[in-house]
Amino acid sequence: MDTKDKNQEITGHEYMPPDSVVSPLQLDPDLTVLAENDLATALSENELKELAEKKEKPATPLQDSLRRLRRDKRAMASVGVIGFLVLLAIFGPFIYQHIGGPYDSALNGTISPQVYHSYYHQELDRQDEGPSAQYWLGTDDLGRDLLARLMQGLLISISIAVLVEVVDITLGILIGVLAGFHGGWIDQVLARFTDIIFAFPGLLFIILVAGIFGAWADTHLSSIPIIGANGNARLLLVSLALAFVAWPLMARYVRGQTLQLKEQQFIEAARTAGTSDTRIILRHIVPNLFSIVVVAATLNMVNTIVAEAGISLLGLGVQTPGSSIGLMISQAQNLVSSHPWEILLPAGVLAIIVLCFSFFGDGLRDAFDPRSKD
Amino acid sequence: MVQFLIKRFIGLIFVVIGVTFITFVMGYFAPGDPIRAMMGSHYDPVVYVQLKHAYGLDQPFFVQYWHFLTGLFRLDFGLSYQIQNRPVWDILKDGVPISAELGFWALMLQVLVGIPIGIISALKANSWIDTTNMGIVLVMYSLPVFVFAVFFQVLVVAIDNGTGAQWPVANWGNAWHYSWSDIQFKIGPIVILALSLVAYLARITRTSMLEVLRQDYVRTARAKGMRERIVIYRHALRNALIPVVTILGLSLGLIVTGTFFLEEFFNIPGIGETTLQATQYRDYPVIQATAVLLAVAVVIGNLISDILYTLVDPRIKAS
């Protein structure tokens, strides 16, 4: 939930080694395993051939990292869960709205699942129900379908995470590389700016923005289709604010990595060969930022998702009739004693998302930088 | 050392000016005319001009900013938009000791629990104790406070309903008083706030301790035949705690955001709760005041941890 404090320790030591730096000689893990077994019985001819091919063509650092990542069971399971939740958020509502027959509502006449399985439809005589065939996860205190609301909430979480990360990565790389490569005033401005942003503890800045401009967004941005409608108007505001506080950290990581890369011999060689600065940056520096950017972005995604939930929970994010995991928690707050299920559901799902992202982020970091483990 | 601190102090002034400026600009360009909104249907041009003057809103931009900045030193944050002529500080001041109390005890717990967990984990590195510890710590660290708050409240309600106990689900009791009923109110929010702090510190302590245990002087101490206890507590631990000091400063950021949620969840009348109420009435000066107050508190916290750092680390003193 805290935007930067958590990220600050993504690297236990100073910087990750660039991908292109040849790591100290390591035994091929596959071979070490084999050495323990009986070689002759363990290998078929094909496998031997494969091994021979492997020897000829050593794996790139990226392939090495991916292999390490695949072996991390916790991280892979987390990816599975995240993938499932993403699919659920994107395709779930569409499928769910085609399941079930027409329903004779006492208040709304005969309605199809397209209506009663939507996240904003209220069936006021069916409040606070438990899971049933019609409402798979039950209904909330206004008779709205909890599963539909949850899926919409997931969609909000995912879209805001992607949106913020796009801005974060673009700005972070652009400013970070320039600051690291050229130094000078860009570096100075970046350093000062980061200091100021870091002084705003986490959500405080977003609370400030959402608190002051939220009402304005409600009236002026709600006419924008999809992203503005259904109480989502403040989301744009919140995501901009989140991106605004997120990018300096990314830029700082990128800057550090660029500084380190700049001193590497292959950059020196490129420069001696007369390569222009732009080309050095695009061809040699940016590709080598891959691992640090991916790790930082994954870990920052958790922060974004939590921050959005938090800000909606405080009543400054998504507004009714829209849905968000944070809003679901806040609306069920008075029902803790009578219907704890309604608050446990969104809180539990959020906990699962956060843990999966953290496990995956940790796995990524370990895979890209095995030395960071202890 | 003096040079280092002066440099930090100049940086701090710069940051405070930046933070106040951003906050001020946002309030200045806030949509809508607060005076008009305040007057509602009783609009009267004469009163409007008077009010605008009273709130200082008829002044040029930089004059207003200057008043905003200098007012901070006198805890003068201007007047509230919600309640006419009521100073902002008047609204916030009751909440400050309560929020401070919440943060203070969480910080205490962090030190008292986080450091031992980190040390134990480092000493038993890679054993099952360490793995379990770090597993729990990872969960404590990753999950946001409000998820824990939800779980806690559901649990308390379930226990109260099941056993007929009367453990309070929300509210705070008297600030800085510790009768049994006060403690009942306070223990939940404090522990929940401390969870992520403890986890954070435990991780840092563990890493730092492992680093130190690998140093030559620890090996030398062992080689001399020193007792393990002395090696660990006198030689290793002291040095391992140096980076921990800086973490305490950084923890303030976590505390500040955490209190917002806990005050909302547990109905604690601290400044977070007051500020959230102010957002509903578009009482911008209150939001601005809280943002500046908390940001300045965090910056000062960092400065204090810098000072402590120079005191405990002789390497900085020398340079």
C-alpha cells in the first residue's frame, strides 16, 4: 500500500548486474543433476544430443533467468493465480451474464441474467444473501451480485495497474537514462524532485490530489465513455497521481543501472567505434535495463493495486454505482457483525492478489539476480 | 560530520519548500470558488468581498504562498472553509495526540519485536526457524493494513458473538491513558499498524546481521576463542544495528499512511479521520494542512535518523 517505501529494498545490495555481464563460471545445473545419476541409464540418445547442442550454444543470461524462474514453484503458482484472475476479470462478466434463465423479479419485472448479473443492478428484495444458483457469491446490502462486483473490481485493479505501469516505465526509462547518461542538470532536477516526492509518504499525495480534485473529476470527467462512466471518473485522476509518485523511483533505479553500464567495456568499445550517443542508448543501454525495469514494475504493480483499493476504501476513488475491491470493503464495513462474508470476500481476494504479486516479484528478482537471495 | 549534517539540513529546507509549494499550488488551483460555495444561497457581493479578504484569497499568488509558508511555523494554516472563521489548527489539534499515540506505540513494537526476530533469523539462517520467520514476515509485510483490519474485526466480532465477550470492535478511548478499557480499544489498531513495520525491520535486521557475521573481525573474534555470545552481542549486533537506525526514519512514511486506514476503520478521531471528513466538505485548507504537517514530520524523522546515524557510525564522523 505504500508506494515507495516497500520498493526501496528491491535490491538488497546496490544494483543488479546488467544482463550482458558474463556471470562467473557456473556449472550447468542440468549437468550437476545428471552427474549424480547414472549417466548412461538416465539419458536417452535424444537427450544426449540435446545436451550436446546446449553445450555448443550457451544460454543467454535472459534464458538462464527464465529457467531459474520456471524452477521457482511459488512464483510459478502465483503467475497461474494472477493469470486466472486476469482472465476472470476480462472474460468473466461476459460469460457470467449469459448463465442462468430469466428471473421474475418482484420489483423489476422479468429480467435476464444480463441484467441481474451486472455489477450495478440492484434487486432490493434480495439483500445480503449467501451464495446461491442465481447469485454465485451472494448479494450485497443493495441486492447487487457480489461475483459481478468482484469481477468488475478486479478489472479496475488490473487496468489501473497496467495504466500506471505504462506511464511509470516510459517516464522512468526516459528520465532515468538521460540523467544517468548525461548527468548535468537533468540529474540534478531528478534528484531534487525525487527527494520531494519521497517526502510525501505514500498515499498522502494521492489523498491530497483526490481530495481536492475529486469532486471536479466527478462532474467533468464522468462524460468520458467507459473510463469516466459509472463512478469511475476519479480513477483517471487517481491513476495519474499514482503514476506521478511512482516514476521517480523507477528513474532512480534506471539511472543507477545506466551509470554502471556506462563504465562497461562494451559501451566504451561502441563509443570508440564511433557510435552516436542516441544509438548507444537505444541499442546498448535500454535493452540491458530489462531485468531491473521488469522487477521494479512488477513490485510497483502491487503497490498500485493496493493504493487504488485503499483510496477507494477511503471514499476518494471509485464511486457507486461503480465497483472496486476497496469500495466493496468500505461498503461492507457496517456489516462486519451481521454479514462478515461480504467484507471477507473482497479483502481475501485482495490479499491473494497482493501475495501472488509479491511472490512473483520476489521470484523474478531472485531469477534475474541470484546473488540477492541472502 | 557537521558538514554532512549541514548538507542534509539544506536539503531538508529545499524539500519542505517543495512540499509546501506543491500543496499550496493544488489548493490555489482547486476547482470552484470556496467562498461562493461557503455562502451558498445567501450570496451577497459585499459580504463576498469581505470574506474573500478575511481568507486572504484576494492577494496575489506569491503573497498567498508566503502567508501559507510563514503561517506553518506558527501552526497557522488559515481558516476552514467548512466552518466560517474557524482556524484549521483548531479542527486538527485534538487529533494530533491521538494519531501520535498510535504511531508511537507502533514504532515501539517495531523495535521491540522486529529486531529480535531479525537477529534470530540471521543466527539460524536457512534453518526451519528462519524460513518460517521469513515466510510469516513476507505475508505481514505484503498485505496492506486494511486487510488485516478487516480480518481482525471479523475475528473480534466472531469471538464476541461466540463467547459473549465484550471486546470492542472500534473506537479509541482516552488519548495517552491506559486503563484496562483504554488498552482494549488501543491494542488492536496498534498491533495491526505495527505488523508491516515489524516485518520491514525484521528483514533489514536479518540482512544486516548476516552481512556483519561474514566480516573478518567476527571471524577474528571467534578465532581468538571468544565466547559466541560475546561475539554476537558485542561485536556483531552493534554494527548490524547501524543501518537499522535509518530504517526507523523511513518507517514514519508507513506509519502515516497506515494511520489513515486504521483511523477510518476503527473510528479513531485522529488527524487522518478528520482530514477524510474534510474531503467530503471540500475543506481544502484542512487537507493541505494535514499533508504539509505529515510530510514535514516525515522529513524531520529522516533528519533525526540521519543525526543518529552519524552518532552511531564512527566512519561518518571521521569523514
